[in-house]
Amino acid sequence: MSELNKPAVVILSDKALDLGRHIALAIGGELHGARARVASADRLFDDVKAHLAWLFAEGRPIVAVMASGAVIRLLAPLLADKQAEPPVLCVSEDGASVVPLLGGHHGANDLARTIAAALDVHAAVTTAGDLRFGVALDDPPAGYVLANPENAKVVMAELVAGAKARLVISSSPRGEGGTIAPGEGVALDKAGPSAPSSGPSDHLLPAGAKGSPPLAAWLLSSRIPFAYDGSVTLTVTDRPKTAGPLELVYHPKTLVLGIGCERHASTDEAIALAEKALADGELARESLAAVVSVDVKADEAAVHAVAAHFKVPARFFDAATLEAETPRLKNPSDIVFAEVGCHGVAEGAALAAVGPTGELVVEKIKSKGATAAIARAPVIVDPETVGRARGKLFVVGIGPGADQWRSPEVSAMVSASTDLVGYSLYLDLLGPLAEGKARHDFDLGKEEARVVRAMELAGEGRTVALVCSGDAGIYAMATLVFELFDKGGISDGARRIEVQVSPGISALQAAAARIGAPLGHDFCTISLSDLLTPWEHIQRRVTAAGEGDFVIAFYNPVSMKRRTQLAWAREKLLEYRPADTPVILATNLGRPGEHVRTVPLGTLNIDDVDMLTVVVVGSSESRTVTTGDGRTWVYTPRGYSGKADTGMMKAGA
């Protein structure tokens, strides 16, 4: 389940914690809790109104364990487009009532029934069509797309008023789910794409017929009245069709588009060729289930542009799999074989995707730099079972470790990942977010092995989160990822992965926030570890920072074996700034045992610093101030010596 489809179960207190977890488990959801009153959850939030609004805007299904009136008032200002609204449900805190509020025909009613079954209570479904017929015509089964949802309301109203329906299935000669015997009941058009223009031949689909397509079986299992001469028409077709006033058109996801292209091919050219292939075959774009190609094109922008254009996944096969399709190719090529190891990419990939019982319905067509072909499967195509995806690597910074300092984007990336790679402590800090993920734990000192493992896992088509503390780009793993792309040392598959880097709150930001505003003027960061940087280079940087009067955040200030570098830095900085310059020592930020204190530079004791401490040394202008509650803060003023540039302050403060 993708992150956007995963229901958010929202609770406001620990009283609802057990119920919320039970619901989340039943529906594959994620538990969201109000930070002030919930001890633990997959995600914590501060403001319920803002959080519900964010979930709603993201299109996430919402299951709120709270009063329905409150949810209605909170979401009412956001209601605009019925077709775009996600499912929204309320569950009473005692678990006795399950009420779908919005998106009944877009999954809310089904979610309500699933939750009610898990809780052994009644789902308060009030949608007229669902109650009367047991189905929502604008919410077809997975693998089908309703082409004209705007007609659903009038069609359902007509059926509720007593009209009858006829079911017309127009596809390949074999239908969508196998041969269907004639009988009495529902009209079935089984004319294939090559049928004469004088009109299709009609067959009759008996109610409950074995071998019915999934959509037909879904409809025939409902309480909708069917008749040969029904005034309402329900059409299933993989061809473009203009619907009548009392007609709903469903497109089955049975088509797969194969794409081949030159390296760095034009995205516009590839999209135009794909559109031409659909037009040549008189096929509906809504019936496309996936765009497929050979795995050496997994990082090809044109292939992904075509997939994005049709809003379907891109999937990839190795050359050996495509070569096995050679006997079924209509246009095999020795030139293609010499280049990529198979005799056809577009046709071969399309046929591999639809399986041995599928068929090629649009032979390979060419443009200057691309090829395209389309195959049809006899059943709905699930893209997750076709080839493999382009691997994805999320390089994430989880901040100092506390949930509230982890960005929503990072949480979303971790949730969407199949595999987590990182130092064991960092993975442990993810808490419930790590549940159900494959963990790949590494010790400190194994940084390159950690990054290589993450990239190779992604190279296998997985979605991987490389987990760093603080910010992934500050003394962390993001640099190594791009260094490996640059210098090598990874497989060809790993070189073709997609990478996204998400920022986190760095240790220097967290330390500064805890103690006030020491970074209010120019600052720099320096790592005192000489494992990768020669000590003489570190000395030169400390000296330059001292001369420049920068606030300095020292990372890796000491280790078990390295105790002298921080002492040297202290003595060097005392040449440039007063002995009473404030130094912030921040340990275990955002975690149990957090300790933040301030000492003068002249009396900084190296034994007070450990590997989990960040050291922030103020500039000569940094000051301390004590507020009325007795707290001492550190800040660095924007204007030196009290001569603030008022014009600058107005423009940039």
C-alpha cells in the first residue's frame, strides 16, 4: 500500500490507544496521536485541526476516533469537490459506532464495513446506492477505472427509481476473464477490435455466470436489476467510448505499453509515440496498467515521463526475460540484440508483462529515438507483479532522535520504504515507524558498507531508507551516496536507482534552539575527526574560523581514543576571543538523558565532552542573558558592538 493510500487513524488521548491500534491493524493503517495526550503513535501531531486539514489535502483516508460533529466542523471549510475528497470516517471512543462521513463511494463505506467487522459492531452506511444495491457504481473494484464519474449520480438515481440495467462487455474475443457461455440475462458485446463497423454481435451473460470478468461478477453479485432491454447501460471496454446519458463506462487495466528508446531520448517524442500507439490500436488510455522496458532503461527520463503522463507505474525486465519472448515478437531485431541482449524491447517487454496468455495488439512503431508497442492481458494486470520497479533510495535525516523533530516528509519516506539501513541506534529511534520493515543494521565505522548496502538493495528494485541522525547532508551519508555515483564501486543496477534526499534538524540547530540563539550571526561547522581529514587541514580551518570570529559548531569533538583535538582547538580560539566566551555542550539532544549546559571557553573541561555531545563555541560577540524565570540563554546579536544596521534588520530580520 502506498503512503497516500494508507489510512490515518487519528486519536486524541491514550484512552483510545488500544482501539486505534486495533483499527490500524485491521485496515493496514497508521496511528496518528495528539502529542499532548498520547504517549506513543506512528506519528504525533500538535494541532488536530491543522493535522486533519493536512491529511485531507494529501488525499489520505482518515479514520478519526472522535465525535463526528467535531470532524465535520473541522473539515467543513475544505469541502469543495466531491470527486476529489478522500474517505473520512468517525469511530466512537467506545468502538460501538462506525460512521462514514465523506467519500462513501471512494472507499469510506468499504472501510467502515471492514472496521465494523473487526470490532464486531454495525457500520452506519447511509449511502442510498449502497443500501439499495450493495455496491457503489462510482467505486469499481481494483483494476477498473470509471471513465465518466459525473454520470454516476444520475445513473444511480435512475436505478433507485426502478430502472433496470444492461451490462455490455466489449474487449478481445476471449473477454476479460475467459469464455462466457450464452444464456439469458444481460447483454454482452464480445466484438473484438477487428469487428465490422456494422455493429457488434450481442451475447447474453447469465446471472452469476462462471468465468465472468471481475467487474461483471461484482455487478451481478449486487442487487441491481438487470434486463436485456434495460434503460441504464454499464459498459466494460478497453476502447475509447463516448458514454450515453444513462451509461457508465468502465475501463479494465488490461493493457501494457512497452517502450524502447535511445539514451537521453526526447520525452516529448516518447510521449507522442505512446499516444500514437494507443490511437492506432483504438485503445483507451485509462486501460493502461503499466509502462514497461528493459532494465538498462530504468533511469531513462523518457520512459518515466511516459509513465507519469499516463499516471501508471514504470516497470522493468532484464534482457534474458525479454529474449525469452523472441518467438512471439512481430519485429525482432538483431541490432537491438547486439545493443541490449534481446531481440526486442518494446514488444518483448509488453509481452513479458501480460504473460503467456496475453497478446500483442499494437506491433512496434518507431519514431526517431523511440519505439512503442502494446499488449493486452486476458485478466487485470497488477503492476506490482510485473518485472520490477526502478529502485528508490531515500536518504533521510531523522534529526536528533525525538519524534517531534522528525519532519513529516522523512516520516512519509520511512513509511513508504521496504528496507531500512542505518546505525542500529538510529533505526531504534524510529520506534513504530520501523515495524514491518526489513532492517539492515550496521555498527559505527561501517559507513561506506552501510551506503553500498542501501544502494545495492535499491538496485534490486526495493524502496530503501538510508537513515541518518541530524541532517543527512551534514557529516552524514548523503555525501557518500553521490561519491559512489561519481567514483564507482557499485553495481550497474545500483547506478540506475532514483535518489531523494530529505533534510533533518541538525545537531547544531537543536543545540542552538535549546539554549537560545547562538547562531544569530555568521557561523561555521568543523569536524574534529581526523579519520578522513588530515589533522593539519583541521588546524587550518579552526585557525581561520578563529580569525574570522565565527561561531563554531564542533562535530565529533572527541572519541574513545582521540582526546587532544578539542583541547588544541580551545587553546587556539582563546587567542582570538575572550576566556568568558560562552560554550554550549549539548548531549543526547531530544533523547533520554538530554543535557544542555553552558561553560566559559577558558574553563572548558574536555572530560565533560563525549561522542554524543555537540560543542558550540560562541564568537567574541556572543552573550548570555538570564530571563525572569531564572533561565540563562545564549545569543549572538546581528549587529556588532550594538551598532545594528536598521535597514538590514528591516530587510532580513
